[in-house]
Amino acid sequence: MTTSALVFLLLVCGLVWGGFVVLLVRAVRSEGRKSAS
Amino acid sequence: MSAKEEFASRWGLILATLGMAVGTGNIWRFPRIVASNGGGSFLVAWVVFLLIWSVPLMMVEFAFGKRTRKGTVGAFAQLVGGKWAWMGGWVALCATAIMFYYSVVAGWCLRYLVAAVGGRVLTDSQGVWEGFTGSWQPAAFHLLAMGLGVAVVLAGVSGIERVAKVLIPSLFVLVLLLTVRAVTLPGAVRGLEFLFTPDWAALGSVNIWLQALTQNAWDTGAGWGLILTYAIYMRQREDVPLNAALIGFGNNSVSLLAGIMVLCTVFAINPAARDEIVGAGNEGLTFIWMPRLFAEMPGGRFFMVFFFLALSFAALTSLISMIELAARNLIDAGMRRRQAVLLVGAAGLVFGLPSARSLAFLHNQDWVWGVGLMLSGLFFALAARSFGLEKLRSEDLNGEGCDLPVPRVWSFIVGVVVPIEAVTLMVWWLWESRSWDPEGWLHPFRPETTGTVLLQFAIALTALVLYNRWRQRRQEGVR
């Protein structure tokens, strides 16, 4: 696999899947806080 | 509203809305469109439009549903005035017209799932497809799909939530398994290279940007009225912006997995036929080529079952949301849920039959109401603008329960950028369609022409505006 394709793969997947995971974690934490209060 | 008509938890709402957003378009359209639009460069434009079309419009829909607790017609009437209720009617009409043929598509997926489970490795997939579509079976499986959807919606929001909690995590696992299988095939790396090699010069092509915007408009469900419908049942202290962003990113995550899965499979098993596969259309890729590719893959029989199971789950959860949208508008008009859902189911069954019998009719409806969705997106943006973008942002997005404060730029995106995008898309698609049938592009009775869109839009819009006027006069008379 070429380096540019590998870098681009990491960039796009990181942005889309990483974005999803970060948002999910934030939602879980916030839900935890809300149910604790 | 009774306690029953509320999502029991945030996760129920998120999974149901993800189920709405993730449909067949993620699995059968996205990989084709990426492959035929330059791979990597398309992905850049696709991510940009996730942020300046899908997520902002999803926030508008969530805010409308949560604020009004009414279906599309009631929400538009309450937020922008009864005179404009026909806009909500248009949104409902588009989603319902799509439901009519989408049930047929869900039926195809179920039929192929049965065939895959039964061990029929579809080597003569072309013949099987032609035999299937030329028979009574699409109508029978359309009945089955509609029956399953109606059964879930009859149970109310709790039924939708229960089903989503099972089907959506299963769908994610299935797509993940298929992707892992695909990337571990010998030669799959060529698919990854194709998908992720950026061609920066291609980003100068207007077509790539418009295709990326179209993919976002068609496969995230933003601007369809379906998110608004589910938002009716969200809890009062529920967040809007974080949920909207989560659903947008979750939907596009599935698309990306599907793109990797399909393209790695194609490049590993039959790279020579790449252009033919990509150019075979949604049905050609899914029902003719994928079975052929699975037939040549080690363990392909099992993975074919997973593939059609994932596709069936994606189709059914989207169909459920469309049934709920139509039923909710009838419930707002005074019907009981049971009556409304059964009426929608019966209408869906009858009006879906022409699409079950004729692929040309299905393609016509897909084309007309696909363009109609862009108008729906425009109506949402205009309604939000008319209601007051800053008011919506401060009270509904950044108000009670907010987990992700929305900056002021959101108002600019919804008020200015989204309308420009919607109008550009509609004009571009209508202009493009002239080249599909240069002789008869204005012909109103050919499947995919500019003329058929204009005729059906004119009939629908005239009927909606006249009905709304009549209803308003009657209400004024009663007062």
C-alpha cells in the first residue's frame, strides 16, 4: 500500500470513526452525570 | 402524551434514529458512488458535506420535533404558520412516497436473505434476479416487509425502541465482520489503495462535490422529516446537538465500512470487472454481483447470509421510521395509533404494488422523490429561518439538556449555506437528467426524465397548497 493512501486512510477513518467514538464517549459521560444528579 | 409514547432512554432514541439513517443507501449506493467518483477525493467532499448539510439539518429536525411534539404538518404549521403547513405536507408526502417503493426494496433484501440461508449460492445471479423480478415474489415479499414494519409501529415507540436495540447493534457487528473478512482477502489492499488514494486535482471537479452532497442528502436522512418524527418522543431534558452529531457520524461510519467491504471484495475477487460492477447500479451491484463474488470467496455462503441480513436490518429499520412518519401525521389529525398505522400499512401495500411489478416504475419514483427530498431539506432550512435561527439555537439546541454547545456559525449554515446547496442540487440533477434521455427529457411519462419530476411536483404541490387553503378557510369559518 502506498504511503499517501495509508496516510489518507488513517486521516479519513480517524476523522469519521474517531469522531463517532469521541461523540459516543461524550454522550456516555454526560448521561452518567445526568443520571447521577 | 402518554408515558408509553416516549423513548425510555437516550440510547433508545439514538439507536432508533441511527436505524432510520442507516439504510440500503449506505451499503449499496455509497461504495458505487465512491468508486465512480475518484475514491479518495470524493471522501473529502463527503466529510465536508456531513458538516455543512447533514448534521446542521438533523439539528433543525430534532429541534422542530422536540419543540412542537407534532408530525411534519403540525410542526410546520406551529412554527411558521398554518399558511405554510403545506410545506410539512410536502415533507410527509415525499417520505411516504419513498416508503411505498422502499418496502419493495426491503422485500428484495428479505427474499435474498431467504435464498442465502437456504444455501442457494447464486452463481447464475443474473438469471435469478430476472426470474425473481419478473415473478409474483417481489409483491409477496413487499407484503412481508410492510407487515413486519406495521407490526413494529403498531406497538408504538416502545416497539420501535425494542427493535432498534436489537437490530442496530447487530447491523454494526455484521458490517464489521464483513469488512474484516473483505480486508483479509488476498489482494484486498488494492481496494484500500483505490478507496484511499487522494487525487487532489479531482477536487476541482464540481461533479464530485455535488455527488458527495447528494450522498449526504440521500443516506443520512437529514431533511426527510424522519428525525423530526422520532424527536417527538424524546424526553424533555434530552440533548439535541450531540445526538444529531452522533447520528451523522455513526451513519457515515457505516457507509465507510460498507465502502471498504464492497471495494476490497471486488478488488480481491474480480478486479477486472471493477468498472462493470460499479456501473451495474444499486440492484446490479447488490443482487447480481455480490452473490457472484461471495460464491468465489472462501466461506462465502456464510458471509452472503451476513450481507443480506445486514441489508435487511438496514432496510427494515428505515422502513419503520417512514411508516411512523406517515402514521404520526394521521395521529395528529385525530386518528388513533392503531387506525393510523393500519391505514398507512394498507396504503403502502397498495401503492407499493406498481413498484413491485415494474422496475421502471420503481426507478421513476426513486428519481422523482429523491429530488423531492432536496426540496424537503430546503423547506426545513426556510422554516427554521422564518421561525428564527438564533431563537432555535439558543432555546432548543443550547437549551435544557445540551451536551455540545452549538456555535453561531450554525445559523449561517442553515440560513444561507443549506438553501444554496438544496437549490444547486435540484438544478444540477434536473440539468444532468437531460443527458439521460436527450430526445425526450421533457417527456412526463418516461421513467427518469426532467419532465416526470416537473409533472409530479406540479401535481403534488398544487394539491397540497389548495388543500391547505381549503382547510384554513374551513377552520376560519368554524371560528
